[in-house]
Amino acid sequence: MSGAVVTFVDEGLGHSSHVVDLGDGGVLVLDPARLPTEQREAARRTGTTIAFTADTHTHADYLSGSPDLAVDGATFLAPAGARLLHPHEPVNDGDRVRVGRLQLEAIATPGHTPDHLAYLLLGPDGRPVALFSGGSLMVGTVGRTDLLGPEHSEALARQLHRALHERILTLPDDLPVYPTHGEGSFCAAPAGGSRVTTIGRERATNPLLQAGSEDEFVDHLLDGLGSYPAYFRRLPELNRIGVAHHAAPPSLDRLDPAGVEGVVAVAGALVVDARPARAFAAGHVPGSLSVALRPAFASWLGWLVDPLTPLVFVVDPDQDEADLVRQCLVVGIERFAGVLDGGTEAWIASGRSLETLALVAPTDIGGRAVVDVRQAAEFHAGHVPGALHRELGSLPAASLPTEPAVVMCAKGDRATTGASLLARRGLAVTGVVDGGFTAWAEMPGAVAATGP
């Protein structure tokens, strides 16, 4: 049906890409990520053609898939202010582009990025059908404005306030709004779990839109921002200049244990263990970094790994290597040295030994030094009294005590990553808290501390 919207969500990145039926056998894709396999498969299933793809802004949290779709033959619409160096159709504020039986009107909404556009979808009769708000208006929040550095965050926040009140909130209350960023995205101030909203709902319930003045909006927005991954600083330029295109995730070379040791010794490769945290704790290749393959894999790998370092992966037989590679490529990690053929069983069979990591029961952490690697907002909401707070993303360079410590997160994945990082730094780690803060807080008599 003309104007119908289907949303594809990447829970790990907190990212939504929207596909619009244009009513003539074609579809428009909004803000796809690199390797847009789901959108391609959806078009094949429905017998439609991806005729257009559009980006609302220069993304920092993922590499765009619009250039991939342009290679397929789609017309790529992008903000003129992005100054992309690869083929696209630049769009300016106020431009209307005919897309099938519909029209797409560009609305300048600077703030999250200076080049940001929202796209208003207009029906055959010229009436608004939907707003694709990108990183401007989101469900219960708005886009963060500090991605260009703290020196620009206030000015961009003021631009965003004006854009929202002068350009977006003037639209009809019943107009559906489809943001690109949502829960799980580091591009947003803390947000809710819904992926779609309306102008009226946000006008009535969005805390940042309740601010009485521009100054209050700016203060509220900037006070609520946490840290964001280091790779956010390099992806915008990669999106501007373009990256290699892949029709499908490339396969990983199979390496035997000697081959793994060789690329580590000669090429400086890093062994990344993508198995579940408990499997890593039970036995892992010495010196490896634990980043469990899950929806958030891309965010944490991109945050913690140097993109110039070759990577060797350790996986379980039932894990999806194609998904692992796709998540790497989405955040610009693509120096693949290979995968340990046969996994840890092959490592043991070759006569090599594994290292282990203790799982410490929450009841047994009394008297031990605790390093809590959760995000600041999580830690401030409740933590083990006396715990040392160091966000996981800061661990490669953070100052830490030399005394042996147990590592804690909410449940265990991030703590295991943190423990493996600390071990690589040569610091003493006695284990990770089994079940994390969640399990500790459920113990009878546990009283959490709050605040910094």
C-alpha cells in the first residue's frame, strides 16, 4: 500500500531503518546501515525494487548502507551539507523529491549534526503521511548534540531547540514519526523502548519538549548525556569519503593454532573471543579479548579495538560468523586475520593450554576490591558500596588500583570483557561477579549505594 512503512531494528545499535512502499512497485529505504541485507531480502520477497535510499545525516554510530543500495541502482538522497565524496543526489532544506507516487520534503533540523535533515513524506494529495526524523526528534528524547566536541554542543543544542519548535512541532499532532535512533543508541539522550511515535505524543510527554525555555532545554539535554564509543569520532569521515562495498559478508580464513600464534607474533593480531561469557571463563586462548557475539557486539568491539589491528576470532560452532563479520563492518572494523579453525577444542588438541576466569558468587565479594564497568547512569542508580567505577569503554587507558579485583557489570558480559582487558594490561583480576549487580542486588539484606 502506498505510504506503508516497515521498520527494521538493530537492537544492539539502537538503530531503526524504515522502508516505504511508494505505490508503483518501488520502495524508499531510510537510513540503512552497511550491508543492508534485510532490506534487500524484503524487496525480493515482496517483488519490489529499492528505487530510492535516503540518509538523514552523516552518521557517527554506523557506516551507511545507502552507498551499497546506490551500487544496486537506487537513487541515493543525502543532505547537501554532508558534502559526500561518492555518488549521491544532494538535498537542501525545502527541496521536494518525487519518489514513486509520493513526495519527500526535506526539513533542515540541525543539532544532532549540522547537516541534519528530517524528511516529510507527502501523499499523492500533498498531505503529510509520515515524518522520518532521523536523529532530531526521538521517542521521549532528542538527539545528542556533543558529537562534534563539547565546544560545539551548546550551539548545536540551541539550533536543535529552534528546529524542533519552529519546523517539527508545527506539524499535525496525529502525524506518525519514525526516528532512526532509539533505545540502545549512544546517539540519543536516554530514550524509551518504542520505535515509532507521533508529533502529539512527543509534544505531550517528551521531557525535553516540556522545557520552559531554550536555556532550560539546553541544560536538560546536556546534563543527561553520557559517554559514547570512540569510533563515533572516525565514522563520520568514513561515511563522507566512502568505504568498500560488499554484496555479502566476506568469509573468514581458517587458521590452525600455529597460524593463530603466527599472526599474533608477526602481524600483531588480537585474538577476540566471541563465545558467550561463561564459555570464555571456562577456558580461553591466553591473551584474548572477550566480546561475546550478541546484538551489542558491534558497539563494544568498535569502542575497544583499534581498527588497524588485525583480528583473529574464536567462535563456537553454532555461532553465526556472517553476523559477526557484518557487525564488524557496520562499525568500520575490517582487518580480518581469520578464525581459529575448530575453536578451543582444536587449541587443546594441539597440546596448547587455556586460561580460565573465575566466576565469583555475589555472596563472596565481601572484602574484595570491586571494579564496576557499567555506564555512569547505571552506576549512579545503584552500586555495591565501595566499588570503584570505571566505564568499560575507558578501561584500556583508565587508572586502576594494583590490588587484585573482581569485575562487575549488570549481568556478566561487560564484566568479562573488562576482566580480559585488565588481564591484557597485566593487572590482577580474581574473577567476575556471577550474575553481576543484578544478582548482588537480589541478595537478602543487600543495600546499594547511589550517586557517583
